[in-house]
Amino acid sequence: MVVSFKAAYDSYFVPNGFASFAPHYHDYVAVNNNKYINELLYKKATGYGHRERKIMSGTGQILFELGFVGILYVYIFFMLVFKYTKSIRQAFFLTFTVFLLMATAVPITMPHFGFLYGLFVYKVYKERNHSHQNVHHHSLIKRQDGLEPV
């Protein structure tokens, strides 16, 4: 988690791509000679004995791999939540909570995040289309009654 945020900051939030994390990881470990921190940074793969070098944080993946585009990704999620809840306070709280939880070892490919994103897209546009259909339906009723269309 720490390495992905630091690497994104060091690269000025320029998108780094999907397979470029290992050099940043090795640079950070080489600078850090603390045995305790190195043990925390190395995640041992079960049964293989090799050490993985991938980003485990979903938020870290967004910021490191997508760079400034990842900030747009967070903003779009915030706006979807805001349009659904109609409260900036609730939208900020929910967005902050989701991305704080995604900062732990929950990769962006986990279905939970995609489900939440898709749910808010569905709810916002379902509500929008439903209100548009109601307006259209009422104008049709008025025309059948002989009144002028709205």
C-alpha cells in the first residue's frame, strides 16, 4: 500500500501502466534496510517460496497504474453517489469509506467494488429515466384531454 502511493506521488501521478510496479517496489525496499519493514513489504506466496511484487491495494492500483485518470475515477464515483443520495455529506462519507477500505489488501479486480460502481450507475440512471418517463406520460394525458401540451 505504502509503495504504490509513494510511487504514484514520485511519478507526479503520470499513469504507470499495469506491469511497471516491480522496479518501484525494489527501489523502495533497497532504500529501506529495516528488517521489520522489509518483512511487511514482502508478501510470500503460498507453497511456491517466491515473493510477489504486485499492488495489493485497490486505491493504490488506481493511483499508481492510472495516475491522474484514477483521480477522475474517484470523482466519477463521488458524483454517482452524490446524484443518488442528493447529499454532499453522505456522498463524501461513502466515497471516503469505500476508497479507504479499498486502500487495504482489496484489489480493484474484486467484484465488490465493481458491484458498488455498477449499482450506483444503475440507480442514478434508473431514477433519471423514471422521472423522464413520468413527465412524458403526464404530457400525453393532458393532450388526450384536449388541453395544450406542456
